[in-house]
Amino acid sequence: MTRKHTEVAVGILLRQDGALLLSTRPEGKPYAGYWEFPGGKIEAGETVEQALRRELIEELGVTIGPAEVWKVTEHDYPHALVRLHWCKVHEWSGEFEMREGQAMLWQQWPVQVRPVLPGAYPVLQWLAEERGETFDPSALD
């Protein structure tokens, strides 16, 4: 039986100093406590940008500026087969509020938080390459 993909919009929020935002998965969700880029499921009829805008208001209390899909990856977790639509976000407004009880941290390169959700590894690899850095996914377990 073929598993159906869950379509997910994900935001890579980047500050002007190059720091990127990671937050933890809330209690009660698979991989609770793992660090991830914020985002969530794309609902029927939504574009990636609309879903990301809605999710970041719901999760973080911020309204994002323009967001275009940068990369698309797939990851097969035990609980879901996900297709991740990664968007770099450079503009947002509002005060960050962790509305799901999660933690958040701005991370400079290399990322120091552990553990990181495995679906984020390819994106961290590409971000490292853009900076001329190396990336060791085994360091994030």
C-alpha cells in the first residue's frame, strides 16, 4: 500500500546577521522536544505561502512577509510521509510568542541545538554549503 504524502509548508526565518530560527516540537506531537523549523500542514485550497503565513501566526504570533518555495524535500517518518516545502523568510512583524508551549532559539552557524528533526538535515546541508561550511548530520542526533 502506498502512503499518501502530507504536504507541509516550512519557514526558514533568517535574520540580517545570518541567524536562523529553530523551535521545539510541542509535547503531545511525534518527536516532541526535537528542534525544527516552524511550519505546518497545508490545508485544502491553500498555497504554500498561505499555509506558512497561517501556521506562523498560529505557532509563533508573527506575520511573515513574502515567502517563495526555495526547495522541496520528502522525509518518511514512522508516523507520516511528508513533503516539505521550504521557504526562506527574511521579513516578519509582531512579537514572537510560543503559542504551543514550544521553545525557540536563534542559531548562528553551526547549529548548536540537539536533537534536530531528521527532515531538516538536507536544508541544513544546503544552508551550510551556501556559507561555505561543512555539515555533519551525525552531530545533530
